[in-house]
Amino acid sequence: MNPPFTGIVIGVDGSPGGSAAIRAGVREAQRLGLPVRLVHVVPDYLPMSPLVPLTASVLNETGHELLGRASDEAVALAPDLSMDVEIRHGGRAVQLAESAVGARALYVGTDDRAAVERLFRGNTSSGVAARATCPVVVVPAAWKPTSRGVVLAGMKTPQHSAELLGAAFGAADDRGARLIVLHAWKLPSGYDDIVASRVAVEEWARSSTAELDALVESWRTAYPDVAVEVRVAHADAARALVSASAEADLLVLVRRAHGIPAAPHLGAVARSALRSAHCPVLVVPPDAVSSDPGLAVEQAGAVRA
């Protein structure tokens, strides 16, 4: 019996990525006229140290201090913003995802911890994007407000393409931006040269472009003001997306369904994009956006009205 909240949730942790998430989340809340909720998760484990013994109360005090700083940062950016704060305890990814039930979107910073620490303790941004029921925006630590006028959508397969295109066209229309729909593929070394020589890459590119055009067509009609460019590349998908993200204000990806609904999993390409993209990355859960072009436009108009 959760919803409604229908605002922007921002996960804060005192890191540069957390500050970037505050900047991006507050900016979006101002643009849409929505309230903001700042959420900090206090870890539920106590690091053991022979010199400085830590207690739960110390962690709680630190958590409240970090949340206070984040609140000051958000107020400095938008003094008139409607905002509340929340402290949670437990695993970061799980608690942040639960805090965003009923939210319009959840903003978190890129997880910039060392790879070995992410391996043993989990990657927060990927974990949140894999679990959340609302769209998740992962913001690079070095992000600054920009206006390149481009939204980039990463298309892997036709599966869930409607949700991806619905979110991407909606974001581009909302920002007055053009949309680039990018599909890239490359097989592992050793296989790629052999297979590519057999399938004729140029012919594959033409047929793939035609297939993408067909998927995009109804959305072009629904969003006539959005200029669309379809790109097909014979390249490593993660590298192609990260490279193209340098010219974009937003990269849109869709989270595919993986068997059981609660399976917290993102593919390797999505994880690479979350870690290395130059712009914020929007991860859309399946069924979070209308897959019907006409209905999507109608819903967007109702929201803006």
C-alpha cells in the first residue's frame, strides 16, 4: 500500500557522485515543479577497528550529518523547493529502491568506489537501477548542467523497444532536443572477423537500419516535433554508447525483464554505461512507460497540464 509520492527521490552519500545527483535531481524537480525527497542509507554493519571502535550511534550521527549537508546543498540550489529528508538503515541499493516506490524518478550518483570494493559490497548505482520500480537516473560525478540538445537511446533488441522509445521520445520532446537511436554490435575477438565476413556488414547495416526505422515510425508520428537520427554501428556496444554519450544530455536505456520479477540484474552493456557515460543515464524499468505512442503523448500532456 505504498504510492503515491510522485516526486523526485535523490540518494545522497556525501560523495562527488552524490553531489552530482543532487544538482541533477533538483534541476529536474524545478523544471517539472515536483517535490524532492533526500534519502541517505546508514549501513547496517559495523566496520571492526582495533584502534577506533565504532558504534551504531556513531554511524547514525554521521548519517544525519551527511543528510544535513545534502539538504543545505539542495536549498542553496533551489531555496523555494518543496523538500523532505529520510534516513534509512540497511543495504544501500535495496533501501534506495524501496524509498522510491511511487516516485517519478530516483537520482543517484555514479558509484566511484574501487572495483574490488564494488565486487564484494555491490555496486550501488547498478543495484538500484536493477531493482527500482520507477525510472532511475545515474549521474556522473563530474556532471555539470549542459544543453547539447541531444537525447541518446541505446537499442539492443526489439524486445522492450516500445518502452525504450517511449521514454526516449518523451525525454527529447520535453527538452526540445533531437533524438539519436543507436544500435551497435560486435562479437568477441576471433569470432567477429569470421562472422562479419560472412554476413556482409554493409548489408547488415542497411537491414538493421530499416528494422529500426520501422520500430521508430509510429513514435515519429506521435512526436512530430522530435528530429530523429538512427545510427547502426559495427562496434562494441558499451564503447559505442559511452563514446556517443559525450554529445548527449541524457542516455536512455531500458531494463529488460529477467525471469523472476525481483531478479536484481543488469546486462554488461548497461553496467558499463552506468560506470563510464559522460552524461546522466536514465534506466527505464519494463512497463514503467506506456508502450503505446498515442497513449504516451496523451499521458505526457496530462502531466504537463
